Amino acid sequence: MMTPTTRTIHAGVDTHSLTHTLALLDERGRVIETQTFRADPKGYGQLIDMIGDPALCAGVGVEGTNSYGAALSRRLADAGYTVYEVLRPKRSVRRNDGKSDPIDAIAAARSVMAGDGIGVPKASDGWCEALRHLTAARGQLVTSMTAISNCMDGLLTTAPEPLREKYRAMPTGTRIGKLAACRPSGDLVSQNVLASLKALALSWRELRERAEALEQRMRLILEENARPLLDVYCMGAVSAAQLAAIAGDNPERIRSEAAFAKLCGACPLPASSGKTNRHRLNRGGSRQGNRALHNIALVRMRHHRPTRDYVARKTREGKGKLEIMRCLKRYIAREVYRALIAIRNGEAGREPACERGARLRELRVSQGITQQQVGEALCVSSSRISEIERGKRDLPELEQRATQWINSITGQKQHAQTLDNV
């Protein structure tokens, strides 16, 4: 084994569940050596020893930094190496060069050398990583709940007529509650059908309780670390957890809001031809992030008046529903990215919104000014001022404008009283 000691090298690692293959290239892209190590702490140490001095390594490209290569990426970063996440080799590379672990490792090293198809890996040692695990576990529980509910529908479809007519028309929640509390009786078939449905209903309720407990854990983590993300309109704990887990504990690796939109599959893709100039939905990116943006857009389309007005205007202009949804998700992605930047800048740990809102309310009431007057002066609805004062919305810029306006009104009143006294 030859370990370079005096020249700059580029390293690439092809990761698997049991083994990791390392490839080293010199400054001209020539292969120095390839070797395979076990994917365990001892193997990580041997791999690091083979790379050598971090000062002589321009970078280490690792496939799957958030899956099979997660532990190795952490070890490399702790050892002082610059770690990059690389994409799997393109089909053209596999077609021309073949497919093997050393070939994939060499391709990863060449990606680092060319600076093509690489990115900063997502940090996996903070609160976002905790949210990722909670989100994955809750998603599996919800999937199991859906499967149980579908199974119950199927059993009721073929159940005896009295049972089918009694339970099929009930809403899901009511039906599960009734079946969980029922006492199986009747003939042989009816008794065992009820016993099966009761077992499924009890399992469904247990899964829901566990899912709600995980969701409560998510909310506590978000309240402590990512309050600006929860303050995005119509953002729930589950959607916020999904988007935070996608961005990671180091959102600065995402260079712009357009890059975040592309990461979530919400950026527009050109679909123009001839006289037609339009864009279409993006089917790439993180589907979990895209689903979170989609759910927020759906809620806004139903309960958010500005969004409803926007949808109506675009519909009159001839836009289809899918294209309108694409525009809404792109706009929401911009809001989410700004919230992530606020978290990165440490604004999540500032004074709670409820305390600042109470102080604004005290100032407004002391001057005899109504919420309607503040809203008209700032061109917003009075309900928005009410939400700020009650701590329901964290809008520091609007809060600052309201405080400045009230202080200006106070100054004008004092100036007028001074002139009257003169």
C-alpha cells in the first residue's frame, strides 16, 4: 500500500452497508490506489490512515453522506478533512467504464477534482437530525394506520349485512371508537368479524397515540430551536419538521432560496415551445419537502384570503390548477428559506413573541390607539396586529413598524400639547 505524503490528492469513497471502497487520485487525476475497508470503527480508522495528512487532501467525496456514509462522513470531518457529498455516477460513465466499487470511488474522486455534482453534506448531529428520526418514525406509524383503516373497510365490505349497514356509514373516527368498545356477539361469522374489527380498531388507536406523542416531541424541539419556521402561515409541526430535516443543521450550505426550492422540487421548469411560453411542475427534488409545501398550499387555498384571491385572479387569466399550485409552492419555499436563514442567524433564541406582543399591546393601549388604527396606518388588517399582540404570529419587522408608528404619534401629540401651552 502506497500512502502519498508530499503531494495533493483527491479522495473518493463508494459506500455500502458492510464495506467502503476508497480511491486516491493525484493532482493530475491519475489513480494512486484503491482499497476496500469494512464499514465499522476499525475500518474507518484504516481508511483515514490511508488518506494521510488532511492538509494534503483537497477533499473527500463520499456517496450517501446521509445513509451508508453518514458515520464515515462524521469521522472524516472530525479528523479535519473537507467532506463533499457526491452523486452516483451518471449512466454514461457506467456505460463507458463499467460498474464496480473501485470505479465508483474513482468517479467520486474525479467529481471532487472537477467540482462537478458535489455539495456540502447535511450535518447530522443536531436538532434537525432528531426531527428526521421522529418524522420517519411517525410516517411509518401513519402508514400503518392507513393500512389498518383500509383493511377495516375491506372487511366491512364483505361482512354480514347488519354489521355492514351499521358501521360503514360512520366517519372513520366514530367507527373506530365504536368498534374498539364493542362486544363481539351473534352467530359464528358475526362474532369473529367483530372480534377482528375490534382488534384492528384497538391497534389503530394505539398507533395514533404513539404518532401524537412523536408529533408532540417534534413541536417541543421546533418551539425551542425553530420558532420562525412555525410562524410561517399554515405551517404545522409535521410540515415544519420535514422541511427542517431536509435543510439540516447547516442550512448555509443551501446558497439561495432558488436552490432550496429546487431541493424541494418546487422550482419551475421551462416547458416552452414555439409561441407557447410556460413552465411546468418539477418532479425531482425531495418528495417529502414537496409534500410539505403542497399541504401548506392546500390549507392556504382554503383558509387564507390573499391566497384565495390570488387563485381566483390566476384562474381568470387562464392558469390551470397545477400551474397555480406550482406558483404557490415556489412562494412558500421562499418564506420557508427566509425562516431557515432567521434560525441560522440566531433569531430563534430571541425574546418570545408573546412577551414582545404584550409589550406592544401595553404601549398601544396607553396611548389610546386601536388595533384598527394601527392596521390602517401600516396597510395591514387589524387581525394581524391582534395576532402579534397575542403572540400567535412572530413578525418582528411589522412589530417594529407598529412600535415606531405609535411612538411617532405619541411625539406628535406631545408636540401639539407644547404648542397649546405656549
